[in-house]
Amino acid sequence: MMVIQGRAYYRGALRGLALGIEDGVIRVVKKTLRGDERYDFGDRILLPGGVDVHVHFRDPGLTQKEDFFTGSEAAAVGGITSVLDMPNTQPHATSPDRLKEKRATVTPKANVDFGLFGGVLQREDIARLEPYCHAYKFYWAESFGGLAGSGEDLPGILGTLRDVSRPLTVHAEDPTTFRPRTEETLPDHHEARGAEAGEGNALRKLVSWHPSDRVHVAHLSSRVGLEALRGAGLSVEATPMHLLLDMTADLGSHGKVNPPLRPPADREALWKAFAEGQVDVLATDHAPHTREEKGETFDNAPPGAPNVETVYPLMFGLVQRGDLSLDVLVRALCRRPAALFGLRGKGSLEVGMDADIAVFDPRERSRIRSRDLHSKAGWTPFEGWEAIFPTATFLRGTLVAEARELEEDRQGRWIPLAASTA
Ligand code: DOR
């Protein structure tokens, strides 16, 4: 048996424990254990590997921005051990054949465990794609990659969800309310895709259609959005960008994302809700574009920013400063996304779960620097921010990253699908 020892986050508290691992699965948890292979991390902290249910690894078709190897390398180094990849790759992951091909293309490059979103445009897609994807994605508005559906089709799509076992993530911005203009600044971008009209309207409509609780709202950005969702029973995610940055940031086109960064009051409201545990999921919307692409004029620059390597380090750094509770972080980045998206074996350190572990040393405070990161993007919106990067990351018991470098590559696997019902 292999043993990993340290201060483990176990049943809601940090305790000095030994995790006994066989075949990549935690078999026993005790104060001390003997084992043939031992990692003793002393007073360092063992947390569940992060589960990021919103990444764009750009493979196939857009691999100048990222590929599945580099995206999942960045994830592993940052303590994220499971990801769900979005369908706005080229070609779009919108049919059984394309999902099968995408799976075959990315599997040999995966450094963390993964699943795929199927892109949905019509109600028929829901049953058709169920055997091939972990979850569905509906883009209500165009953002990047040309995969927007029509809002008129959404009620019909929602109606078919009760027949299947997978969740639907909705990019909830209502494009009929957009006010296109030539944009030069982050406030321009916010005005063009307004919070009240764009996100507020979309979410009020969505809630009025009484969707099932398997609807998940992607990257919430605003106070009106929060209000629209109150009591509606849908799950919701927030990104590190919308939680920690706003449109006053000095980022220019590097801060251009969809939905846009909002005024400070929105960020504050979102952070408060998140810190109080009212936001189900912390997901990155890791959306890499190269430095050259982001260096275009503001108006022409593509929306999106890389975040998968920095989310856990940034947030764990905030936990250590006393700005966020560890319980909220582990729930939002590990346990809840795994449960909502049916990712069995993921999201907590318990007997029977995969030994996916991020090891943190609270003394290892550093500053985020682009040159140290692994995404092909080559930049970060959090340049210079304080963070605590993991000392080591284990994927099903294998040491896959250590000291901010990949240690063993291509260990990632397709996460088994929850049974199909269609
Ligand atoms: O900013 C964004 N970029 N928002 C999205 O919804 C898509 C993403 C991308 O794929 O670049």
C-alpha cells in the first residue's frame, strides 16, 4: 500500500492523517499507517485536487492558443486534477462523432482526468449526445468560437433535460439586449453587454421557465444576476476574475472576458455571496488566447483569459490570509462541482474516493509571474498577485506535479460517465 501523510482536509477539518492508497483509490484513513511507498508531508496541508468544470483547452483546432497537453499541465501544476472541457473547439463538439473524435484526440495528451461538454443547439441534441459527454453547454449569446444557439430554442431544450442524467451549463447573456459599439475600454465592454439587460434579463427569463435543478449557470458576473437566481434552485458558478477583478482594473484587452468584468459593487456583492458559501461552484473559464491575439485593439481582441493554474493558489492564499474559509473553498472547487456534474470518485478525501490530492505549504507564499506558468497563453490577469502554489499534486495516487513542474506526464483519463438514461 502507498501512504500519503500530512494535515488532511477530512470531514470538514484539518487533521494529522495518513491516507492509504491502492490502485489510485483511498482505501483507508488513519492516524498512522505503514506502507511500502511513503510520502510524509509533515505539517503541510493535503486538500482534494480541484475540479474545474469550465475550461477551454482549445483542442482540436485552436492549438496555437492551448492544447490538451499544455492546458492540463497548467491544471496539474496548479492543483486541479479534474476538468470538464468546453465544446467551442474546432470543429465544434456538437455531435456523437465529433465528441468521439475529440475524446480520441485529447486522451493521449491528458495530464489530469477530464470530461467533455457537448454543445447543444436544439432539443434533439440532449438525448443524442448523452452517451458521449459529461454535461451539456448552451451559449445563449455569441462569445468566442461561433457556437451560440437561439434563446427561442432554450425552453424546448430545458424541457428535455428531465429525460436525461446530465446537467446543462448555460452561458446566460441575452444578446437581444446588447448595445454593440466600438469598444476601447473595459467599461465600454461592460456597457455593450450590460449586466442589468444582458445577464439580469437572461436569468430572469431562465428562472421564469422553471427549469430543472440540473441547470447550471456559468460565470455569474453581477448583483442583478445574483438577485435573479435567489431561491430559484439552480446551481451557479463564479470565476476568479469576476470575484477578484472589476472593470476598473488596469488590464485593457487582457481583462476583456464574457460576461464582462463589472463595476466594483458587483464584484463586492459576488465576493460576499461566494465567501458566505452561496455560490455553488468556483470554476475558471480558463480561456487562453495568445499574447499576440490579446494585443490587438481592444475591439478586435478575443474575449477570455487563462486561469486554471492560478485559481487554487490564489484562493488558498486568501484562505491563509483569513479572507476566505477553507470549507467554502473546498466545497466550491472540489466537492460541489464533482457532485453536480456526477464525477464519481472526485472532490473529497474519503475512503473509496480517488487519491487526487493537492499538497500546500502555507509558508510558500510567492507572486504570480507569467514566466512561471504553463499555459500557451503566456500571460495572466493576476500578474504580481500573491499566491501559494501547491508543493505537489497527486492524480489517483501518482505524483504528477511537484515544485511547479510536471513530474509525470499523460496520466490523465476520461472520467467514467454516470449511466445514460436516453
Ligand atoms: O470570455 C470568454 N471566453 N467567455 C466565453 O464564454 C468563451 C471564452 C472563450 O472560449 O474564449
